[in-house]
Amino acid sequence: AGPDPAIQLIKERLSNVKHKILILSGKGGVGKSTVTSLLGHALAARKPDANVGILDADICGPSQPRVLGVRGEQVHNSGSGWSPVYVTDNLSVMSIGFLLASPDDAVIWRGPKKNGMIKQFLSEVDWGDLDYLLIDTPPGTSDEHLSAAQYLSAAGLSGALVVTTPQEVALLDVRKELHFCRKLGLPVLGVLENMSVFVCPNCNSRSEIFPATTGGARAMCAELGAALVGRLPLDPALARAADTGRDPLAPLADLPASPAVRALHDIA
Ligand code: ADP
């Protein structure tokens, strides 16, 4: 077989996207989707002239419509492709969640069909000019990652950001994730440790909820030569914002004390 014709389409489609960033995690539930949406918000808020897009490539467990508060929105298909859903003037999102009849619908697809969907998302969404495209992937290193990585590498991927918690079980899978990136020649932008510490809102004392026995992400990054780009605290305000889909950054006045939001602003 010759080269996949989709590659050329994806290259053309994403030629107006400056930075393409793959967000990975070894395990589910470590906060990858939350971090992706926060990063999107933080980038869009910090740089009002920049356009930010989020592609929810978690085909079987799309959570961006919920965490971004745009569940139930419709995507439209026009002559120039699928229009993403706008969360704010400069933050847009595309997810299979918008294509399901009900948010409780299950997508039960085998690898090839999921790959086809990712190919379609990468080649047919009309993002316009974007400064950042954040691609939220399912946990692990499955088929979808391989195809997303292959297509995005051809289109000029900036790199991957790996999200983890400090727990040993999560870090073990991050190691695999980093090896996956090395094998495929994907640049690793860094590792972000989520739920690192809990800062009590009443007494400000710091508790390690998921204590790492071997030094957490910091030690692992040092060993594997990856950058630790940030540590986000466990933050009840963030969990609430993700559940209600309320933009956790727009009403910053409501969340001045949110340490996680502050930390993300610093990263973005
Ligand atoms: P993943 O995408 O890795 O499966 P999610 O982003 O869905 O994980 O997060 C899992 C749960 O943890 C969600 O309920 C989310 O609101 C919560 N969560 C994520 N990060 C934080 C945080 N820093 N503080 C508090 N809750 C968090």
C-alpha cells in the first residue's frame, strides 16, 4: 500500500495550527481531561489574541463537553468541514460527545473504527487559525494513540504532555507512556503531576493524599530525563467546576484561592 492519503489531508487541514500538543496519561482518572480543559482555558485567558482548540480524541469516554460546560451543543457540517463548538470567543472544542444522541450513549467500537474517527477529526474539523490545539487522548498507549501520533507527527506535532498523580501505580504507567513517546520519536514537553498535595482551605496545612514512596513524578522525571512542568494540588473547587461544567477560570474572582488554577496559569 502507498502512503495513507489521509496524511496529506491532515497536513493541509492543520497547516494553520501553530502548536499541536498531545495530552497523554498512563492511567484513567488522573485528571487528564480536567488538566486539558484548564490548560485550554488558561491559554485562552492569558492570551486573548490567541485561538485555542481542544480535540477530544477519547472516542469511548468523551468528557470535554461536560468539563467545558457545553454538553448538548450541536456541531454543524458546512462546505469547509465540521465547525467546532465555541466555549469562549477564542476557545473551541470538538468531541464525539457532540455527535451522540444522548450523553449516556456508549460508543462500542473496535480499533479500526476509532482510528477512522480520529482521522476524520484531524482532517475535517474547520478550526480556522489556531495558536494551540490540545488533543485529549484516552488513557494508555492503544491503537488510537498510534494513529494520532502517526498523523500528528506528519503534520508537525509540537510534543506530548503527560499527566499523572504521584501514586506509584500511576507513575509505573507513565514510564510506559514515556517509552512509547521515545519509540515513536514524539518529543515529550514534560510531565504534569496532578493531585500532588491537598492544601486545607481552613488551616493551610499541606497533606499528601497520594504519598509517593519513591519521590513521585519529580524523581521519575529526573531518572528518565523528562521535565516536570508543574504540580497541581488536589482542589475541591476544581472538582466541582469540572462536574458542573462551569468555567473555572472565567470567574476568577470566585476562585481567587484556587492553588491549582494559579499553578496552571504559571505553566501556560
Ligand atoms: P482523566 O481524564 O484522567 O480520566 P478526569 O480529568 O476526568 O481524569 O478527572 C477525574 C476526576 O478527578 C474528575 O472528577 C475531576 O473533576 C477530578 N479532578 C481532576 N483533577 C483534580 C484536582 N486537581 N483537584 C480535584 N479534583 C480533580
